[in-house]
Amino acid sequence: MELFNCQTTEWIDGNCYYLDPQGQNEGALYRNTTTPDGYAVDTEGRWVVNGAVQKQ
């Protein structure tokens, strides 16, 4: 399993979430988008690959 950059992600309850690492939105959760480093996240902010939530 490929992992996000550990400085910008948090594993919470077995799910991986991407948080904005700096700037005006520091700590903001990315949702339903692609992160700046190219990973997809769902409407809940969980890392997904081909629509499947990635678990720790």
C-alpha cells in the first residue's frame, strides 16, 4: 500500500486523511477532491484508490 506524505496526513480510526500542511488553510481537511500530491479523497476526506477507502 502506498502512503501519503506523513507530514500532511493523519490515520484516524483506521482511515487516512489529508490535512493542509501550511498557509491560510493550515490543518483544513481535503474532501471530495485530489490532494496537491495527486491522491484522491472521498466526501468524508478519506484516502481512496479506485473508489475503495484505504485502511491502515
